[in-house]
Amino acid sequence: MSGVTSPVSYADAVPGTELPAATYPVTRLSLVKYCGASGDFNVIHWNERVARSVGLPDVIAHGMFTMALAGRYVTDWAGDAGALVEFGVRFSAPVVVPDDEVGAVIEVSGTVEGKLDGNRVVLGLTARSGGAKVLTRARAVVRLP
Amino acid sequence: MGINRDYLGRTFPVTDPYEVSRVKIAEFAGAIGDPNPVYRDRAAARAAGYPDVIAPPTFAVVIAMAASGMAVADPGLGLNYAMVLHGEQRFEYSRPLHAGDVVTAQSTISGIREVGSITMLTTETEIRTVDGEHVCTGFSTLVERGEA
């Protein structure tokens, strides 16, 4: 999935529908850019010497970077980048990003979990990387036309 | 060492006003690899019903961090930042941030939990325009692992 899809309407959203998964690459360059753009320069996101010294396997992605990808997944589906009314995740495992050309891949998938009043639709999300679930209890509520 | 539980419920000062700019939004959208035109093109944003380019949903953390950072970095709290990982994050939105918004943020320590050698610290950060309009509230849980 790339780019922007046409807006989904509240009437179109059917609870139980599984949404197509999307994959997003994450390299060291991604993390350096995210450090600069977000202002979060925590050393574990760019320096493997320090990451290892605090017991991590290697440099790890910012949790907020992974959450941003999950956010993109939701807004691409909704077709409106301003549709979110609530968005929450638990960072259940680190996304380990090796120092090579490939980096890591994050796969996001989602399910329409339910519909609420006020044209709100609840999505349950999952994100995986390197065989681990990196987001759990991930849930987005969007308001649809 | 250990966390100072007296900080539970403490509210920190409001941040200086932050002006949301098109350039910063575009930089952030580029960094997360999201090509959506409403983050870059004013005409596309207006066609989608917004006054100017809007920010990706998690951009709010850029603003919230200035406030939650005051809480987390307070030496009296006793958090060992080198051992901190982000545990949970949640946002409640009244509307998306857009270029031209001038906002402030204010954090409250809303939770301190200790489970074995792990400490979990939750901050709640409200982002409002300088006119007082609520834009977003962020709930962030940091996890301090025990000594490695």
C-alpha cells in the first residue's frame, strides 16, 4: 500500500474485516532522520556501542517511529490524515535495526474491530519486525464520513 | 536510588509557545516516509478541508516532549534516563495540528508503578492553542529497567 486511498465511509466499514498488511523498511538512515525531525536524540537510536552497553542487542528504532508507521497505515486506510480521534499502542519488543543496507522491516496489519456512535470506527493493529510483535494493544479510533 | 513517589500528580510548567510550521511538518513526514500530500501541499490540505497543511498524528510528540521532558529530566524525580525505554503511548485528538497553530504543552505525572526492578512512569500532556483550544492529549509511559 502506498500513497493515499479514497476515503472509506462509516457505512463501508464492516466489523471483522481484515485489512491488507503493509510493510515498511527501516534503516539506520531512517533513524537518523527521525532523530533530527523529532528532536529525540536518545543515543540508543544511533550508537550501537551505547545500545549494547545498556543491554540492547543493537541500535533500536524509536518506539514513536514504529507508531508513526502504524499511524500512516491507519490514515492511508481511512483516506483522511486527520481522521484519528484516538490512537494508542504498547511497545512490546524493540525493532532492532542492523547497520547494513537492508535494515529492518516493519509489517503492520489491522482489523476493523467495531463501530461506535458519532461515525467512529475502531481498528485493532498489529506490527511485527524480525519475528517479534513490536506493537501490542494497538488501537486506533477514526471518525469517518 | 529509585523513583520519588512524591512526584505522582505533580503538574509541570506550561511550555513556551510552539509555532507549527510547514517546513517542520514536511521534514517530519519525510522522516517517517509518509508521502501523503496533505503534509506538504497546502492546496491538497485545503481540498481535504483543512486550513493549511496538517501534521501526521504522531507529530504531537514533538511538542509534548518539551513538556514531558521537564518532568522526566527533573533531578528530584530520580529517573535513570539511560535505562529508559518507551513502554506505551496514546493520543486523544480534538483535531489535527496544522501549520500556523501556536500551541503550548503541559505535563502531569499521572502514574508511577513499580513491578520488581522495573519502574513505569506515566505522563499526561495536554496540547492547547495559545487561545486555549484543546488539540491533543498525549499519555506516555516510560519504563525504567533495572540495572543491567
